[in-house]
Amino acid sequence: APVPDVGHQTGAQAVRWVDGVPEALKDNEGRALTAAWACNADCEIVYGTDTNGVPLESAPINQPWFWTADGHFGRLDGLGFDGGSVHILAETTADGTMVLGTSNFPGFPTVGPVPADGVFLWTQATGTVYLDALLEQLDLIDDPEALRGYGAIALSANGQHVLLWQFDSRIRPVVLTLNPRRLVER
């Protein structure tokens, strides 16, 4: 029997408009996807969070997902879930291959290897990569705690520029420029 229609946003429905007609987005089990956050340039790839029809204590309740117009559906891997975690997707690249987001785990300094507040990039090839871990690995920062308290705002169309904001006693913007060759060197 199907799970009752429960979720953070019961009754909400993510849609994509095609030729003036709303197209309901559903997961691979036919459940309503509820919060679409970003899409690529032609909205053939949509990213979002929350799924109706799943128990409140299950990971899919707030696990980010991707949906494609050609019938593919998947969940973003590598994001922690503790029952109170929130993952917000800020933006995707024009081709939809990379998405920028922020994770927040209220009340927890860490959840396994996942930071309490962490900006992440996700691709199907790399999975979830938290920026503090990436910058530390590349010896660009000494203290990964330095990036705690930052939130994701925007990602450039080509994925090379990331706009963040720091939310401590003052708010300030931060722009990171990524050099893709450095990210794939071994």
C-alpha cells in the first residue's frame, strides 16, 4: 500500500510549465516532488527537495533530487540526514551538470563527515563535494572551520564562479573562482 500523503509540504507539487501547461514532477515511484529550486537554461533538468508520500523520519523527506524531462530521476548522494537537516539548492549551471547548495544541521557541530553548515557543489561525476573540504584538500585554506557560517547564493552559468554570503555579526559577499583543470588534476 502507498505511504499516506505526508511530508514537510503535504499537498505541494513541483511543476514545470511546457507550452503554457503545468507538468507535475514525480519521482521514480510516482510520488509528488514538492519543492523545485533550480533548473538549467531550458528547464529540461530540474533540481529540488522534498517528496510527498514518504514518512517524516525518512531521508527522502528533505533529500535533494534531480528530475530530467527524458525520464531520469535521482537523489543527490553524500548529503547527511539527521531528521532536522535542511539542504537548500541555490542554483545550477546553464547545462544543468552542476548544482550549488547549502546544508544546515541545526544543533550539531558535525554529522559524520558533513559540516554543520556547509556549502556544497554536486555533479553526477563527483557526487557531493563540500567547499571547505575541497579548499582544505587543495591547501587553499588552513582551517575548514573558516567556511562555516557561509551560505550559497549563486553559481555562474559555466560553473566557474560561486557567490557566497557570510552570516555572522555582519553580512558580506564572497566570490570564489574555480579553475576546472585544478579540480580534476590527480
